[in-house]
Amino acid sequence: MTSPKTARRSWKAYLPILAWARTYDRDALTNDLVAAVIVTIMLIPQSLAYALLAGLPAEMGLYASILPLVAYAIFGTSRALAVGPVAVISLMTAASVGAVAAQGTAGYVVAAITLAFLSGVFLILMGVFRLGFLANLLSHPIVSGFITASGLIIAASQIKHILGIQAEGHNLLELILSLGSGLGDANPVTLLIGLSSLAFLFWVRKGLKPLLARAGLRPRLADILAKAGPVAAVAATTLAAWSLDLGAAGVKLVGAVPQGLPPLTLPSFAPDLVFALIGPAALISLIGFVESVSVAQTLAARKRQRIDPDQELIGLGASNVAAAFTGGYPVTGGFARSVVNFDAGAETPAAGAFTAVGLAVATLLLTPLLAFLPQATLAATIIVAVLSLIDFSILKKTWAYSKPDFIAVAATILATLSLGVEIGVSAGVVLSILIHLYRTSKPHMAIVGRVPGTEHYRNVKRHEVITQPGIVSLRVDESLYFANARYLEDYVYDLVATRPDIRHVVLACPAVNLIDMSALESLEAIDRRLFDMGVKLHLSEVKGPVMDALRRTEFLEHLSGQVFLSHHMAICELARPGPDEETPLAAQ
């Protein structure tokens, strides 16, 4: 029976708020409130823009930034992560939902809400069953390549709003062709607003903070004002559109945004829709988790804090479920807003909850003003934000360091650009697995000898070492499993066939963390064949867990040789002149 103390510990593990709330004080409150104000100002235009990127009504971006923040404050472990809509997840949402419903319809909105719910359930289940390791299926180079390609597609998809034309497409080629065909219909006024907003936002990002610093403002205040640049662009262009009636001039505006708190919504449980979205929900969950946990770990390390990846899954899952029941769509931790939250001095996840309050106030008071907001301004906000995601340097780095990684990154980028985000990320996952299998299917193996004057053994091709006649020391630098078992067999057979003087083969296993059933059968086959050739097979430096597994089989009983605690002990014993002596199995 679980003791009360154990039960409390269990509840605290699933509710991190119980840990930090007990020590919450006035200083933390002040810092969290300041951070919340700054992040709220930043999130208002971002949330609206990302909702439009997802093909959804602008208010859904605000809805997805309110209750999800509260849910993460309760269940999340990062003290600086800011949850909400992000560019890549918004693009993936548009691609996923667009395959099952037409944009602008009620079915499209329902599908987006359902996608958030499925993503949330998927994340929570992963967290409960501690499956965070599944995110490792996406290697860092693959994720970088995918995000770079997605950034290009996102930027290209927003050019239509800068030009004021119609353009569609789920990949870069389709978008370019569509933009080219509609270029003659560009609206001059819309183009002026879009280009002016772009120029202003680029200047704000690079030049406003130094200018304010030279004017005598404190660095922190200058940084806050610089982060508020998008709000200034929104305010200025909204005022211009209202006062000059730019809507009549063909400028596309956001239009009426419902005033009030997020509504209570329900996902659809229609089997056809659920089955159509379950795959995209899994991909969105993995991508979102990888992006979020990377940001959270980076920020936590700066303050010597730690996060629990499995609990992060639950926190993000709760945020997505909260989004589904309050009119939102899939969310995750955003890099830019989390960095701003951290730099603004956020002490605890309560900063996110206070941000949610600020956004709730905005939906109550500010939404009527957003009706005159030009879509070109929001498009400029997205373009400036996503350009920071594009990083082609990963191609140069992987080309110099690892050609297989370069091929995987290049293929991911090309697949995403040419075939769309879902196929691109799926290709990335498959390539990551294939690269791992390729690398481990032909493990590095080296014949080793003793470094003079030591008990260390190194590769005979790299060092001046001492070897013993009749003994081959073979170091295996990889775990042994089904993909490389046959390669080991062939390597050993070829080695023995070319050296008829061999009487002992010693497999040094310091890097072997696993021997699966296929590899065990290969070891048995090697042992039998070597025995028939008058050669004994020995093992050395077998790790404890691997030894425990071998002891549960009959392999050790039939092994022609011995298992030695250290490789040096093996060589000393086997090089001893005279008949072989029985040596008990070394304790592991």
C-alpha cells in the first residue's frame, strides 16, 4: 500500500506547481509580472499572425495563448518556457487540416481543434509511459534541416499578403508558381504597407536597441522597447487603415474579431476525422516536443536548473488539451517568446499564467480595434520572425563532419520544400533511423595490442604496440544486434582464414552495451566454427548487464574459451607457455 509520503511525492512529480509555489515570494511575483507584461505585448501580434498562417480565424491564435499557458504553469517543469502558437506548428496544422477540410469552413476549425486534442492526448500518453526517448528519432541535423525548409515555405506563403494577391500551395514550388501567376494583380497600397512594415521590423530587430542605448536608456528598458516593435507596427498600420479607409482601396484587413474570453469548444470524435488526423498529430507532437524541450533545457542550464522531459510531455499535452477545449489549435514552447520571457526576468511558470491574464484582458478590450489591422502587417511580422529559423550553415557543418548526416539534412530540406512539411518530417524520421542502422551495421572493429609499459590496448594501425603470436585481440566498438551480427561473423571468419597461426580470438567488449538474440546466435555460430578450426573464442571486459543476460543462456556453458575481467588478464593468461589451464569465469 502506498504511504502518504510516497503519495505526496507522486503528486508533486505530476504537479510541479506544488514544488515552486511553496517558496513563491514577493520578489518572484514582481519579476514574473514584469516578464508577463513584456511577453503579452509580444504575443498579441504573434498569436494573430500565426493563426492566419494556420489558415484559421485570427482570434484562435489568442485563444491558443491563454488557457494553454495556465495548463503549462501547473504541469510544466521549465520556469521560462512560454507556450503558444509557433510558426512551424502553425504551418503543419495548415497542411494537416487542409487535407481534410476546406479553409474558411466550420469543418476546418473543428479539425484544427481536434488536431490539438489528439496532439495533447498523444503527448500525455508519451509522458505517462515515459516515452520521451521517441523524440530521439529526430536527430538535431534533421530537425535543423526541416525547420530551415519550413521557414522558407512560411516566408514564401506570406508574400501573397505583402502583395495583396491570391496564391496557394503546400510546397515551395507550388507557392512560387502561384505567386508568379498572380503578380500582375498586386495591390500597390497593400505592397506599400507590407514593405514598410518589413523595413520597420527589420530595423527594429537590428537598429532600435542600439539607438535607444545611445539615447541614454538603460539596456533592459531599451531591450523591452525593441521587443515591442511589432506592436508599434500593428498600431500604426491599423490606425492608417482606419483613418484612410484602406479597406476600400483593396487592402485586406483582419476583419471583425469576436470580443470576449475564449469559448468552450469540443473536439470531434468522428472516426473518419480522427483516423485522418492521428498521423499528423503524432508528427506535430514529436516536432513540437523536440523544439520545446530544446529551448527549455537551454534556458534551464543558464540558471543551473533542470527539467524533466517526461513531465514536459505531460505539460505540453495538457496545454494542447486546454487549447482544444477553448477554441485553440496545436501549441508548443516557442523559442523567441521563451527567450524574451527569460531575459525579462521570469522566475517561475507563474509568469506564463500572468501572461494568460494579460491576453485574456486583450480579448476583452482590444479585439474591436483589430478589425482594421492589415493582413500585410501580420505577414511582415511572420516573415521577420521565421527568417531567424533559416540556417543553411547546417549543410556546411554536416558536409565537413559527416557525409551521411549531410545527405540526410539535404534530403530533408529538399523533401520538405518540394513535397510539403508532413512528407518532409516523415522523410527525416526515416532517414534518421536508416542512418543509425547504416552506421551500426558495420561497426568499427580494431585489432589491438598492448602499449609498451602499460596495461592499455590500442589499435595496431594507430600505435606502436606489442602483440602475442597466436592470439588476436579484436575490439568491437558497437553494441551487437541484428543489423551487425552477420558483419561480425564475416569479419572474424575472414580474419582467421588469413592467419593460420591463430589459436585464440579474444573479443574485447568495453563498448558493447547490448547483445540481442540475433547477435547471440552469431556468437554461438562463431564459437562453433572457430572450435572446428582449432581456435578458441574468448571474451573480455564484458559489462555487467550484458554478462547478466549471457548467464541466462547456455552460451557460457558451451563457450570454447573463457570470459576475462580485463583484456590484459586475458592476454597474460593466454600467452602463458604450456598447456591451457582452467580458469574460473571472472566475476563481472
